[in-house]
Amino acid sequence: MNSLADTQPIQSKAIRPVLIFSKSRMISYSLSAVSLVFSLVFWQLASQYHLNLGLINFANVPSPRDVIQSLLAFAELDTALAHVKASITRVLIGFLLAAVVGVLFGLLIGYSKTLAALLMPPLEILRPIPAVAWIPLAILMFPSSEASMIFITFLGALFPILLNTIHGVEAVDQRLIASAKSLGAGQFAILYEVIIPGSLPSITTGLAIGMGTCWFCLVTAEMISGQLGIGYFTWESFTLQNYADIIVGMLLIGALGMFSSAFLRYLGKKLTPWYQLRKA
């Protein structure tokens, strides 16, 4: 009969990895907090004492205190919610369109050498073109400024999603495909049962990066608009020389982009538990 002493080593072995994991996570959070506090302190001192480093001059940079005051003033604006809602709507529509097109074409291009030879040359020519260069053409192509702005955010997300999907398909172990063929699987079954699950980690990474670039292109997209949006608010603040409001807009875009990308990474981990176990 097993005694209580016999079970103690087993219990300690089971608990120890959890404790180590929790300790490492606490260290990571502590370092992140220290880094954030240090950045804020440096920013406050540099703006307060008009630090001039030669290439970088903080004389006209608003302090964190000024930015907080501007953020509170922005929250009290009647149009604050409308600005945020307009930007989120544009990003979501552009991102969803880019996700559908990027994943679909990425799977087809990665799986078919014929389609890769046919489609990749024009895509590679279009990929390095910055979003701001598309503004005149977007205005000519689309009947409304809203459609033009969505098109710019769509372009921002498309290529990260497309290229990561292609990379994920090409990285699938060929032995898995050969095994599926030997079991009598057809082309569609191989794509659905092998290629898509195997490339899903790269696809979710591309989606997270694409969401970030969507927000990155938002200011460029909302330069077309003369009405609402965080990017428009930021650009208008620049033209009116409201420097603290510029940083408010930048921080709002950064925060929304960070949280949306983090959500997609979290969702990707939940959808690919086998990949997470393999990494562990």
C-alpha cells in the first residue's frame, strides 16, 4: 500500500513547473513595468528640461502631463466616440477583406506552383508601394472617401497575411502530404485536412501583423477624409499645431493596434494547441 510519503515527490514534480512558469511570468511583467516607467520618466525629464541631443530635440515635445490633460480633454469631446468608432469600423472592414483575400490567395499560391508563377510577379511589384502613394489612385478608383480609406487599410493588411500564409503552406512537412496521398486523399482533402491545419500558425501570425499594419496605415487612409477618425484627429492636430493632441492620437492608435494584435495572437494559440505543445 502506498504511503503519503510516496506520493509527495510526485506532487512536488507536478507543482514545480507551474511555480517556475509563474515566477518567469512575474519577472517578465516586472521588467515590462520597469521599462515603461523608465520611458515615462525619461520623456518627462527630456521635455521638462528641453533636452537637445543634436539629432533629437525635445524642446517642443509635450510632456506626459500635457498629454494626459489632452487625453482627458479629448474624452470630453462630443465627437470623441465618433472618432474612435469611425476608425475601428474602417480597420475592421479593411482587415476582414484582407484576411479573406490574403488567406485564400496565399493557400492557392503556396499549394500551386502554376498559380505562384502567374500571380506572384505582379504582387511582388505592388507590395513595396507605400500606402500614401495609393491615395491619389484610391480617390480616382472609388466613388466615396469612405471606400478609399477602407481600401488603404485593406492594402496595409493584405501583404503580411498573404506572405505569411504562403510561407506556412510551403513549410508544411511533405511527408504529411505524401502520407495523405498514400491513404487515398484527394486534392481538396489534402488542402483541408493537411495544408490548412499545418499552415494555421503562420496564418495567425500574418493576421496579427496585418492588424498592426492596418492601424499603421490608418493615418494615411484618413488623410483622405475631412470629417472623423483618430487618424484624421491626429493629422488635424498637426495642422493646428496642437502637439499634445498629436501624441494622444498616436497613443490611441498604438493602444488599439496593440490590443487587437494581442487578441489575434491569443486566438491563434487557442486554434493551434498542437503547435503550442510542440513548442513547449
